[in-house]
Amino acid sequence: MRQGNYLLLMLLVTLCVGCKVRLEPGGLMWSEPVREANDSVYYQEKAETLVRPLAELAHQRGLEKVSVLNLVNGGGRVSALGEYFSGRVVEAVNRARLLRVVERGDVAAVMAGLRLSPALVYNREELGRLRDALEAQALITGRITDLGTGLDVRLTLIDLATGDLVASATVNLKRSRFALEMYRHTPPEAENRAG
């Protein structure tokens, strides 16, 4: 009997170590087995989910070179999460191998030189200035919105020659502590203008 109790105890310990408990509004639930959280992979997968349809549509329209701007928050400013996620978007565009991407440093310099801040939308005159300065055919802009239950990321692909919205895509991010801290952190105004 003593060995049976010991075996049962070991089984319970193994189950507890192998799973994590998650408290949610629905009550106490067992979740998936514990594994090291890799936020980098999570954000890369989300970026690829957004970029894949945009890159395919851009390629179908004959667009070859794209600029990616830092994503803005609901207040129109670039947060640390917006800057980080736009870097993931650049990587996802490169992985798709359908478009060339303007170097992020060049984009920041052009934005500062034109005295433009990253935004979700631009007027035709601003788009023309960006097209000429960046020597790109398309522009990917975006916004991250805190919905309370998650973070909504919206990307738009704009044809710089016509000013037309080619496509947009949206994905929801987990409202993790890490994501919220990065979403709420915005650099000082002078740094924010440069993108």
C-alpha cells in the first residue's frame, strides 16, 4: 500500500510540474504543458500571418519594393511595441521573398527629413513625397489598438503611385504583461518623430 501511495504522489507531482494552472473568468483550468515562452517566435508568427496576404497582393499588382513604417498606437504615437512589431513585419516581408524592403535606417532618415511622423494614413501629397524620397512603390503602415481583452494590430498596404489602399490585414495579440508594457512605453516626442 505504501508503494501505491508513493506512486500516486509521484504521478500527481509529474502532472503538476508538466502543466500550468491558469485563472480566467471561467474558473480554474489546466492549460497546455509548460514550455519556455518564446515571445519572439510568437510575434514573428503573428507578423507572418499579417504579411503573407499583403505581400501576395502587392506581388500580383506588380509592386516590387516596399517601405515599412513603425506602427502607431491609438494616440498616433510610436510605442516600443509598434517599433518592435514593425521590425518583425520587415523580417516577415523578407521571408515571403516577394518584395524588397527599404532599409529601416533609410526610412527613419527620410521620415525625419520630410518632417513626417509614422501614421496609419497619409494624404496624396505626403504619399508622393514618400515615394520619391524612399524610391519605393508601396508603403506598409499600421496601428496597434488596446481593446481591453487583447491588442489589435492592423496593417495597411498602400500603392504610393496611386495612393490606393491595396489591402489591409488584422491580427489579435495576447494582452500579456510584456505587450502592455511595450504598448504603453513611448519615447519622448523628439525621438518619436524620427520613427
